Amino acid sequence: MTVRAMGTAAAGGAVRHTGFAITADGTYAARLTRATPDSDAWFPERWTLDGHEPYAVPLPLDQPEEPGTQVLPLSDGRVLIVRRVADRFGLSLLYPAGRGTGELPVGAVECEELTLLPPAPDGRSAYALAPGQHSTAVWLVAGGAFGPELVAEVPGRCSGGGWLDRAGRMLAVDRELDGVVKAVAVDLERGGEVMPLLQITEESNDRLLLADPDSGLLLICSDAPGHGRIGWGVLGSRRPVRFPECLRPADCVVTPFAVQPGQMLMPENCAVALRIDIAKDGAAGGAAGDSWLGVWRPAGRQLHQLPAPEGWLAGSGLWTRDGELRLPHATSAVPCGVARVAAPADAPVPDGIAQNDPSGLEPSGAPRTPVLCRPVPLQQAPLTDPQAPLTGRGTAG
């Protein structure tokens, strides 16, 4: 599954944490929740998603958790919890133990800020970013042999995060350096070697929102067209990055959160799930009731807008390989539910449009704007020369 459920980046680049994370294989999920809707007491909760019916297991301890506590599920059913304790972050693994909750401390990381990355593809490991004054540390916080391990040090301040392969070797992050944000790839098996991933123009801020290792489809956000726009490209392709008009509906903020997996060599056919919010002061609306669902495919050129299930944990969900979207939701009547949504079919694209568009994929609603982008070909990474500039052409429209 290609899921980025810990947080989703809006077109402006801000990250909104949903507090709900799903393992890469779709078996488990975890969140921090309140004991009651009016309670100030928070506790972790693990969801099991791979059975006939989803079910939740509360994992409370003797004391409630702080609302800023982070949780991440592992594929063996344990939940990693990260708590701020003075000048460090304590790490523990939680698991059901009879009628109670078992806790296995696994160490601590001393830093000012620590943010969990999306679940690793292997389901056993967990990574986190710790930005410092001049660089960002990448920590292996679960799955190591001797507790937390520093695996990379990336110059600049890094945020976001997504996996470019199924092996958990190539990590993509958005790096701010000299006031400009660019997505870069970090090779965790070569000492954290950093390679360029996205460069639309030298001055533009180019962020990675989602990456699908199966098809190579990339969802990006860039201000190269003049303001923040969502675009798409393909790892290793020399075709231009496209900025579809349908992905910027009026007075709304659109945030992609899941890509249909298993579409080998067919990135244009991948269904993409998006959270749609009413724009408020240039940012996404905060209330879940203001959010609804969008489904889009690069080849279809249409944004299907659908109502979200009641109690949707907005910005989280996963696709099956055959195109069924599963959305977690929780209400007082159904505290643990998963709604199943079939991906809508796209209307046929007229032949004339396809013939007039050199890419055959996306009509341009505006004059073509030369931009630069050629994402790192995954099959060639790590690059022989990681400093080699990336060039190509793109289309805004």
C-alpha cells in the first residue's frame, strides 16, 4: 500500500497531522485518541485491518498520554510510542498483554524536535527526523539491534518524508537549504548520501507529497507556475511534470494521501485519493466535517468529488491493488470502521484532445511554461555522480 497517513502536505507545504498511521502492508493502524469525547485523557489505540471486520484494541497505561505524543504501528502488531520527556524523546513499544498493556522501552533520542516518518516498507523498522541548527538527523528509532541508531545526517532542515522503494533504502525528504525547499533522496545504505530528486527551477520550492514505488508515480507541490500547485511526474521519465487544472478547484485545498499500488509500468492509471477542504485564509479547513473525498487519475483528467463517510479520520486511507479505497472512520455508534469506496470510472477522453497534447495525458489550459524536472531514476539510484544537475521540461496548465 502507498500511504502517507501520519501527515499530509497541502499545496502550501504545511503538514497537517492526522494522528492515524497505517502500516505499509495495510495490516495495522494506530492513533492517539481520547478516552471520551469530552476527556483530556489520551491513550494509544491499535486497529487491526486485515481481518473480516476491523477492530480496535486500546493500549492505555497507568497515566494518560500528552496530546502531542506520536504513535506508529508495526506489522507484528506492536505500536511504537514517542513521548517528550524534558530534553529528550523516550521510545517504547506497546502491545496487548492480557487485560492490560505491555510496554517495552527501547531507548531515547536527545534532541529538541523529533518527528516520525511514515511507516517503513518492511513493517519492522521506524525512522524519525530530528532537525538541528544546520542539518537534520535521520534516526532508526525501532528495528535496530541496540536501540536508536543515527543513520544519516542531511545538511539543511528536512521535513515531510516518503519511501521511494520497497526495500526501505531510498528515503525522500523535503530539504530547506539557503531559503529554498527541494525534495532530495537519501540513500540509507550508503551513509545517508544525498541526491537531487526534484528541481523545477533553481528558485522554486519543490516538495514531494507522495511517491508510489510500484509505478513510479510522484505527486509534487511546486510554486514554479507562480503559486503553489499540485503536479505529477514519473520517476525516471523524461516527460514533463504536469500541473492539472482539475487539481485546484476554486476555494478549496486539495491534499493527496494515497496512491493505488500494484500498477507496474502504468503510472497514468493509478487512482489517487485526495482530501478536499474548504480554503480558510489560504490554509486547509481544520474541521473534519469540512473535508470530503477526491479521486483522480493522471490519464482521466477528472477530479471526482465524493462525500466522506461519517467520522472519517480525514486524510487517512489506503487502496487495494484492484482499485478499492478503504477509509477508516470512528463515531460513537461505530468506534472502529472502514468504509469501502470503489474508484469511479473516468469519462472517455476525446481523441482530438489526446492528439493535440504531445504527452497524450493532460491537456494544457494555459501557455506552456518551461520548467525543469527530471526525477531521479529509481533503477539508477544511487547515482554515480550525486551532484549532477537534473534537467527536463514541464507543463503548467
